[in-house]
Amino acid sequence: MIDRRTLIGLLCSLPLLGRAKSMDIVVLNCVIKRDRLYRVDEERMLFQWVKEEGSGIYSVGFMQVLSSLVYPLYAIRIKPVNTVVEYDGNLAVVESGKRVSTFPSPLSGKIVEANKALEKDPSPIVNKPYDSWIVKIKADKPEELRRLKKAEDIAEKIKAIIIREKIECLPKG
């Protein structure tokens, strides 16, 4: 018969190991999802997430930090499906209370799906940034994924930016 201490240790350790890898990182109320890769360019104030969807297709969206920076968000105009984009080429134009700017592509490839619902109502980008992908891209150059970072690799950098820029993340994405 197994003793109580061993049983409790076994039951407690197994679920925690599985969850520890999938738990999101929260940095000063800003969420960084572990299930995607990130492009962070501090000089350009560029904060993007990239999530693998399978078959060489990747969804692209705003990190919660960026959605807080562009608040209030008035409009987004997204490039149409079948548009071929290069790395850093324009995926969308974003109009916020602070500026009009482009949203560059973190990957080269062809847009296979565009979230046109955001053009009618861009609020989900701010309210649920990790559920609100902008486009899905069929990647032409998978090696470009090496430029992207894992959540744990950007956490300290994001923390420094949040503090320096006095960013207040709105909803927990």
C-alpha cells in the first residue's frame, strides 16, 4: 500500500507540471500568452503575437501592451485576402486616439484570411487582444520564425517598457 505522503506528492506534482508550461505570464497586469511567439521592437513600439494554426499558417495580432497603447482605437483597415506581404510589409493601418500607424508583418507570405469584422468594430483588439487576430498568413519563409521570441524571453523587456512608458493594461487578455 502507498503511504499518504507519497500519494499527495504524486497527485500534486503531476497536474502542476502540465499547467506550469501552459500558464500565461502576467507582467504588471499585462498578459503574455505562452502559446505563441512574439515580435517586440521597442524603438518602433511594436508588440505583435504570432500563433501557429497548422499547415504553415500563422495568425497575427496585437499584444495586450500594444492594445493598451493604441487605446482608444478608432479604426483598422486590413489588407485583403491573397495579398502577398514581405517581412515588415504593411498588414493594416491602425487609427487610434494617439496616431495613425501601420501594422507591419512579422512574416513573409500570403494573407489567407483577414479578420474584416474588426474593421466594423475594432474594440475586440483592445478588449480581447489574444482572441482578436488581424490576419492569417501562409508563411513563405518559415526561417523568419527564428526572429520571433518566446513569452519567457520577452517578459523582462516588457516589464521595463511598461514601467518606463507608464502603460496600464486594460482588460486581462
